[in-house]
Amino acid sequence: MSQVVQSGLSITRGSAEGKLPLPLWQLVVIGCLLWWMYFPILTHLVSQWWSDPNFSHGFFVPLFSALVIWQERPRLARMRLEPSWWGMLVLLGGLCILILGQMGAEIFLARTSLLIVMAGLIVLFLGWGFFRGLLFPWMFLFLMIPIPAIIFNQITFPLQILTSKLASTTLPWMGVPVLREGNVINLPTMSLEVAEACSGIRSLMSLTTLAIIYGYLMESRTSVRVLLAIASLPIAVAANSFRIVGTGLLVQYWDPTKAQGFFHEFSGWLIFVISLVLLYLLHRVIRLLAEGEGAA
């Protein structure tokens, strides 16, 4: 490893265009070592994306990061390669986190360590300037890592209560008497429980991820990109509350069995599409206001 590092740090400083940071065989060795260390972790991660609907958006995250890097390749190719020994410190920190995660059976730490190790390798062989050029796609990769269960539960339960409050406040306006007890909405015909799956956490995380992707592809202003990402949170919560309201109306005025069957499942997809439309309309309004100010 020492010889590899010495070779990497002895690169002539200059443009990265048409050059590899290391000889090909050394890149292969590093790639094989990373694959050996992280193959079980990545396999489990992909399995969770596939089996857990709350984190199915994880499939799109690395693909989008790769797309961003591909689009930025002309700018990255012009950057100076300035390897830094500080990258070794970052790399060792990532490996320590990996060891702690494996010893403590904490998969979140083990998964996060991969991104820290990647950052350390970039700084070590390419420099801080190159890492800054990759900062956005690197940070976006954190969205592919499911948050720890203890934090997930701390977010989910308040969302359940908030969704219940919004639905129980809206339904009486439409002639449906409601008695709310925590996350349970008691209707005259039956009770609706706003369970974890109905809290909106799934649409919130997916919509936030898509809002960041949409903002990057469709908007050049950083402030607007941040605004769209932040706006995805209340949009997701409000849209999910309307889903509960729709279920309550069907329970009260139509058929409780059908309301909790096909409609409840289909409405999840419908509400998510509506959330995307609302995000697009918000972006259009922001653009129109900016054009109006420019014309004035």
C-alpha cells in the first residue's frame, strides 16, 4: 500500500485530462480490495432496497450520481491533480468506522464508511480540489443509505400524529364527524389507524430524492434547487393527509371494505404523482416570478 501511495503522490501536478491517477494495475488492486471489504455490505444494502418500500428509491441514487459525474467530466478533466496526505487520514477514519460497524453489528456505520473511504481515496490521489468538484454527487450518495431504525422511528411517529391531525381537521369540513385518539381516527362507521406505512415517510423520502434530481436537471440556480428540496417535505405530508381524507370519505359515504382495499393501495401511487405535479407547478411559479422581476 505504501508503494501505491507513493506512486499516487508522485504524479506530476497538472491537468487530469487523458491521465489516470494511478497505473491501471494499482487501480485494479484498490478496486478489488474495496470489493472484497464491501461486497457483503453492498449485497445486503441492495436487498433492503428491493424488499423495503421505504427505501426503494435507493436504486436511483448511485445511477444519478454517476450521471452527474459523467456530465461534469469536461470540467473535472481540466482540474489540477494535487494529491494530499490528508486523504490518508480520511481513509483511515473510514476504515475505523467500518471496523466499528462490523464489530457492533451497526450496518449504518458500515455502509457510511464506504463513502468516507471513497472520499479519502479521492483526496489522497487526486486532491481536495477534485473532491470539491465531486462534492454534490458524493453527498447525494448518502440518500441511498437507509437511516437507522431508532432515527426512523423518531421521524415516523410524529408524522403519523401530524397526518392524523390534518385528516381529522379536514374531514369535519366535509360533513364527516371525527374523534381522534392519537394516530387513530374514529369515524361513525369504523376506525382508521394511521399506521407507519401511512405516515408519509415513504413518499417523503422518495419525493425529496426526486426533488433534488429534478432541481439539478431543470434548474441552474442553487437557491431554487434548495427551495425545491425543502418544499418537497410539506408537499409530501400534505398529499399523504389528503390520502387519509379520501379514505375517510369513502368509508363514510361508500364502502369501507373497498376504501381500505384497492383504493388505499392505488391512492398511494396517485398521491405521489400529484406530489410530483405540485413540485413542478411550484417550480413554474418560481420561474414566472423571477421572469416578472426581470422584466420590471
